[in-house]
Amino acid sequence: MSSESATNLPELLYLHDPLCGWCYGLSPAINQIQTDFAGRLDVSVLCGGMVVGDEAGPIAETWDYLRQSLDEVETVTGVRFGEAFRTLGDAGTYRYDSEPPSRAIVAFRQLTQDPARTVAFAHAVQQALFRDGLDLNEAATYAPLLAPFGVDAAEFERRRAAPETAQAARQEFAAVARIGVQGFPTAVVRVGEQGYVLARGYQPYEQLRAGLEQLLRETA
């Protein structure tokens, strides 16, 4: 799950959920961190299971709250939620469930063995929902997302649908819970055996970068 053991670089763990709007807002900054700190820092993404089990259900159950938060996320972060997503929410029948897209992200990571590209794929999954209004519960949604990464769609679907992948996703949710995350997004930096919370909730890129520079200096 981590490339840290291979490189001994500090690792930024981006603890997110595919259905988290504030995570959608933070992901571009995480992508920028990954680019700007290349060679100094590994970046990995973990899924937290924000909406699973009894919490999962028709989006109508939480749409009033979600809809009210969209404008704030757009204003603060600069991302845009597509009209297709707003239409999906207004219709109310879409099943809001973190496990299917999390399973897709776990499957991608397992197939590629590449935490860095998994960060980019996780953002593509969020864009599919929040920008394009696509159904993350449907297998057909993922094939176009895989094309830029050169991942075989049939092999990916076999992995995504496998019971052991669902189990791995649930284990990931449990691992994130053990870290003590109170909400998403959260960014944690691991230096050796030590973990440092870099951000709880959304932070703009410059604030994230400055905090990371300071942390890397202090732990060097």
C-alpha cells in the first residue's frame, strides 16, 4: 500500500472518501503537492468509508444538506460541481454508497502497485461523480477512467468485482478509523515510524505547502 519502504521518503497519506465534496475540493492541491514535492515525498491515498453499511442509501436522504454545501465548497476551494451531478441529486434515486468507488480505487492500486498514480485515479473517480454526474455503482463508469492510465478494463473489472477486493476496502476503512480520523479530508505525514497530522479538513495549496515544508524541516 505504501512505497515508503522502497524509497525511505516521508509519505503523505491523503485520507479521503470518494463521496466527500470537500475531498473533491482538496484533491487538486494534493495533486500539486505530489508534483512539487517529487523526489522528497511519496503521496498515497486511502479511502475512509464515509457512507457505508446502514449509512448508505438514496441520495435524497442527504441531498438537502449536500446541496447547501456545494456552493460553499465551490467558493472556498475553486472546484466546480457539474450540472449533471446537481441533476442526479435532485432526482434523488442515486444510491450514495462509498464502498463501490472505494473498491475501484483499491482494485486500481492492487493492479498497478503504484500509489502515485492511484492518487490521480482517485481524483478521476471524484470528477466522474461530482463533475460529470456518472454512477459510481456501475461497472461501465470505470472503463473510460482507466484509459489514460493504460490499465486493462477487463482485468480491472475482474479485480473490482472480486469478494476479496470488497474485503480489502473494508479493511482500509478500518485502518483509517484506527488512525483516529474525525472527518474527511485529512492529511497525515509519516516520517519513519512517526505520524504527523498536516491538515484536518480543507486547506488551500499554499497553506498545505508551507505546513509541509515546515514539517519536513523539523523532522529532517
